Amino acid sequence: MKEFNLIDSNPETILADALRFHEEITGERLELCTKEAYLYSTVAALLSNIKANMNDVAKQNFLKYSREERLDLKGNFYGERGARLKANKARTTIRCHISSVVAKDVVIAKGTRFLYKNYMFYTEQEYKIRSGETYVDVIVVAEIAGNLGKILAGEIKEIVDRYEYMKEITNITDVTGGREEEEDEEYRNRLELIPESFTTGGSEGSYEYWVKKSSNLVTDVFINSPKPNYIDIYVVNGLEHISQEEKTKIKNYIVENKNIKVLNDQIEIKDPIFHNYNIDLDYWVYDSSLVSKSEIEKELTNSLEQYTKSFKMGESINLQDIIDISKNVDGIRRVEIKSPQTYKGQKFHLAKCGTISISYKGAESR
């Protein structure tokens, strides 16, 4: 959709109107170098800022341009269904061991706490190490919501609320799922799907909306029905897989909510298939370019990184896109792409870039 303005805020237009009105009222034609014209230009600049703000406020009446509180007000129209997703709590699976086999069940109570540095994790339900067994895997969530950074498998080893016969504990999966409050762009995209969510027919749009509402880690969804009444839902966080704990949470949210799932639909939450590729290209600059090689390579690398992060499931790799991105960098005359090859997207496949390599090959005339 082409960008548009509801209110013209061009200061040159405002100044021209002011000088024209002055001439119509006084009969005097002002030159731009006069004191009076300078005063008019100052007022024109002020009015331009005011009108630009008015234009911004007016455009925010439309969902595409709404942001922050105005975007929240758009969501409020749909009640709880349209609320912005709050920060998400990270979770992981911890394996709890006992020192030896005992002749009874060992209870790990709901709310049992585990510690990693300054972060506390706790169980949301009761677990039992059954008689004759020596461990059980428990799912724990962080006490505080938000992104906790990287906590790898094996790094959580402390327990606050010890259980009987305890030997040791450790997380057997990476800590994942922690995320900040839903950002404007993701929130806006989800609001566009809300009308689909009111269907009871299990449409693709409906499932996509509810999956995104169930977890703000989900940035892309692909719905596939391999046969009648079987629904495979592929989810991804950017270009990374979503943890099994989070996928279980998503499935439970959909299956247990009678307003979401068609009665006979069998739901599975799956990972997409990655199509791995690297970008390797040579570039030439204009011999008249004043931009340094380091600045060109920095901008080109950043532009290519943004391109690789923009992929959704099913999208193709078009080499012309890479050429256009490169040519938009000031100073670059041409490029030759050594990798990747053209790739036609397939459903529930996602193109994932590994490395980006760029090589300077010299300067050429126009």
C-alpha cells in the first residue's frame, strides 16, 4: 500500500501560502531575504511541526499506522481477545534424582523452587518419583517474565526446596520461552487476524491467530492438513525452533479451549524444516565513490542480515532480491553471487542463513 498523508505539512507550501496571503492583504510582495519573510518562515516551520503531529495522530486511526497506546486502543475493541500479550516466562525441564530406589513415591511438591544465579524457577504442578525409579523430569517456569538470556542445559544445579532422598538436579533442556511484552509490529499483525478467530470452522487464519495468542514466542505459523481432521501446526521463533515445553503449552491452550478447536480436529505442533544456505558474493564499487570500503561492507552486511531475518515459512530465495539490496548500498556498482542458488519455497520449509561472506573485487567506471 502506497504511503499517504492526511494533512500536508510541507513547510515550503505553508511559507508560500503565507507570503501569498501577505501580498493579497497588504499589496506588498516580500522577497525571501527580507526580515518579514524570515519571520514568516519561522512561523511556517512551527506550523509544519504542528501539522506533522496532527497528520501522525490522524493516520493512527488506521491499524497499519497505530502504535503504542493507540494500538492498544485498537485491540481493546475486541476485548480480552485483542489485548497485547504480556511478557512471557521462560521454562525448562529439570531432571530430579534420588540417591537410591525407595519403596514409596517421592513427591516433588507444586511450587518447588530451583535457582540459577539470580533467577528462580518453580514447578506449576506436583510430580512424583515412582517407587522403583530414581528420577523424574519436571517442567519449571521462571519466577519473573521476560528474556533471561542464554541458559544452557546442565547449568541449573541448585534447589531451594529440597525433597526426600534428593541426590542431584539438573536441567536437561536449554531455558527457552522468556520474552518481553509483544512488540507493536507483531501485535498489529495479530490484530489483523482477529476477525478470523471468530469462526467455529477451524480456518487457517483462526488457528494462526490462536497460536500467536497462546505464545508471544511464535513469530510465524504455517497450517497444514495432511488429511481430513488432522491439523499440523508449524511454529517458529524468528529463525529458531521453539522448545518442546513451549510447544506443549501451545497445544494445551488450543486443545483445552472449546472456542478454538473444531471438535474432531487432531492437533500436532511441529517444527518447520530448515533450508540452510549461506550468502557469498563479490562486489565492485564505482571508481568515483567517496564512501570507504569499511562503510560499504558494514552497510551491505547489515542489509543482508536484515534480509535473511525477514523470511517466513514457504518463501523463496530470489537472487534478484540480493542483487537489489546490494545495489541500494551507496557506492556499489555491481555484484556477483557465488552462493546461494535460487530456491523455490515449499510449505512448512524455512530458509535459514548460516554465514554471510562479502569480498571486495575492485573499482570500475560507470
